[in-house]
Amino acid sequence: MVRGACGDFPRTFTLELMETGRASKTALGVAIRRAAHQLTDHPPVLDDPIALRLVGAGYPRHMKRAMHPVARDFRCFMAVRSRYAEDQLAVAVAGGIAQYVILGAGLDTFAYRNPFAALRVFEVDFPATQEWKRTMLDHAEIALPATLTFVPLDFERQTLAAGLTEAGFDATTPAFFGWLGVVPYLTLEAFRATLADLAQLPTGTAVSFDYALKPETLGPAGRIAFERLSYRVARAGEPFQLFFTPETMAEELSRAGFHRFEQLNTDRLNDLYFKNRADGLKLSAVRLSMLVTAWV
């Protein structure tokens, strides 16, 4: 265990995203699609004007491509996974949670539109990615809120546990963790270590994340979509590594020590967030991913 001013925190809590010292290319792609969602899909599933300010003016060619009907499904999923995690966070805050940790924050914008005055937000990512993000925020004249703490980590020199403790995270009280767009890039060992350490935090702690379904379980359309997406992220230097089925994910969560969890597939997400839309926006049948929330 690592001992800090905020109490004990598991020493093995790790996060593997990409090579240290390199800003994330996939994070930019996700942010562009969230921004495109604001312009193209009405009403937006995720109301995120900050994403538009952050990237909208600087990447016109990418924005045009993200707004194309062919990009609709990917744009839709980027929006709904953030909406789902933020809905779960709102429930946690109503129950007394006052800390939100975003693992692999990339260009996430929640901290800059945070509606909860008492909620502290910790953005965790590699130093290069955070330096890049802070430059973009400065260029867009987006102010840093007092409730936000950046936690830049070079994992060759410091553990996440130590970084959070130094940043003022209180490991003696429950927290909510967002872990979006990260799990498919991890090793199984890193994924299990993170789950195990989260499960040791106080009762009431929860985490929302997405995971990729095993390619062999996908239908023909899903396999084609997966192969195209896998090729793009590999070219960006951030290849997919980790896949699950709902059954194997349930086993992982139970083994780690989570007492309750829910998994949402495409049909459930469509029922929750896309029902009766005039524009017909919804997730398609490619079914590449699932969303999860697990509670300690």
C-alpha cells in the first residue's frame, strides 16, 4: 500500500494507455466526433458545447468527415457513452459522492461544464497529452475551473495511486470513476489490476467504462466495422488489445470484488437514449461495444 495524506491506496493501481511522452491521436478523433454531434444531431444526446469550442474551428476537414452520414454510428456511440457515464455520475453525486476521477481523460470536457458545485474532478493522463490539452484549452479561451485537478502521470516514474494522493484525492471516501475509451487498449493484467484496486476502495465507489466485444462474436456488418476501426487505431499507434463477452466481463467484475454491476448493449442504449427521435438517430446493429457500471 502507498501511504499518503489522504490515507491508504493500493500501490498496484495502474493505467496503460499508450507510449509515455506522446499525446493521444484517438483522443482527438473522439473529441471531434463529440463536437460534430452538436452540429449534426438534434437534439444532441450529449449536450457538450465545450467540445465544439475545443476542436470545432481547428479541424474543419476532420469535422466535415465526422458529420457525414457514414460516420453517424461512431459519432452516436462517442456521444452516448459519455452521456451514460455522466448520468451514472449524477446518480452517484445525489448519493453523496464528491470525487470524480477520469482515467485516460484525453479531451474529455466534463470538468468545464460540471453542474455540481461540490464535485471535485481529477483528470488523469500522460503529461504529453495533458500539455496538449491545456494548450488547446488556452487557445479556445476555456477557463480551468477551481474544482478541476490535473493529474499528469509518467508511469515509468510514478504510480496512479501516488499521483492521485499527491493531487489531493481522498482514498478514505467513495468516488466515481470514468474510464471511457481505455479498456480495449489495455493488457488483461492492467485491466485486472485496476479493477481489483477499485474494488478495495470504500463502499459506494463506482466505475463506468466501455469494452470491445470479441471480434469472433460479431455479425458480418460488425466484423467489417471492427476491421476498419482496428486498422485506423493501429495506424495511430494505439492498437486494440483486449476483448470480452458479456459473460467473461461478468466473471471479471465478480472476481475483482464488485458487488453489483450492469451491462448495457446496443438495444438497451437505444431504448434509453434514442427512442422516438424525429431524426431516427440510434446505434446501428454493428454492436462493437458494451457499456458497464460496477459498484463496490
